[in-house]
Amino acid sequence: MARRFDGPRLLVATHNRGKAGEIRALLAPFGIEIVSAADLGLPAPAETGTTFEENATIKALAATRASGLPALADDSGLSVEALGGAPGLYTADWEGPTRDPMVGMRRIHDELAARSIPDTDAARAATFHCVLALAWPDEHLELVHGTLEGRFVWPPRGAGGHGYDPCFQPKGYARTTAELGDDEKNEISHRGRAFRLLVEACFR
């Protein structure tokens, strides 16, 4: 049985303001004070895992050890089927040293073009992944995994969301995730789905 979270304060182990904002919004109904790793000036650990689960675990445990607070970490990425699942775990690395999502999106586009991948839903199928790891100071850990299927589109569309949202069109939608409103996106997104699993397991 999953452990219930009943503390007043939770550390979100990220320096990404977009992710931190989404997490704050998703946990707002529970009245928990949210602080981020950036707020506390905590360093980001090396993500040496070979799966989303391993990297989320590394980040959550590093944050709770450094702060003494329960910590929630997210490891997420975009896997493009025609690229053998890349960028996947290395989604942020594809953004280059300045961590510019447009650099990563352009690289995916260029890789697909170099392989002459046709511009169809099936040929450009992609999946967003999000693994959430919730760690307590005694190093008890809970893990959940949410996904969102869709396709990679080019050129980018929409000004909402963050990361690779402008180039991802969810299955069954004519808009990209960057063209959806925040509430609509959170309802279907990989992170929103992972959060609902985590809330059901640990916050209700």
C-alpha cells in the first residue's frame, strides 16, 4: 500500500520554472506549501540513470537528503518512434548548452528530414513520458508513470505550455499542447496523468 503524504511542506526537485509552476497548480487543492530546488539554491544532481524511473529517483533522493523535506521529482521526455525513441531520456540535452527547447525541436525536425520520414501521424508518432518520484526523509519512495501519445509536428505552433509543447500534437487533437489552455492541457498531459496517479495513491 502506498504511503500517504500528510506534511505541510513539499520540495519540488526542479530548477525548471515551467515544471514548478505546473506542479504548484496541480497540488494547489491540497493546501501544501510548495518550494522548489531553485528557491533553496540546491544543486541539480547528475542524472546517471538509464530510465525515467531511475533519474526521477536520483533527483528526489538528492533533494530530500539535502533539505530534510519530502521531495517530489519529475523526469520527463519526448520519445519519437522514427528516431528509435530519441531524444527520450536525453530530451533536455538535445536543447544544447543554453537549454533552449527550440534547439531541441529543430534537431528532431532535422533528424526526421534527414531520414525522409513522411509527415503523417503514423510515421511521426511520439510519446511524452513523465515519471514522478516522491521521497520522504527516511528515503521511502513512491513512483508513478504517465504518458501522452501523439505526433511530432513542424513548424511549432502555440505560445502556451513549455518545453517541446509547440511541436507535439496529442492523439485525437488538431492543436498542439502549446495551443491548449492550462486546464485542458493538465487534463490530458503526461504530467497531469502521472499526478492523478500520485494523488490517488498518496494525497487522498
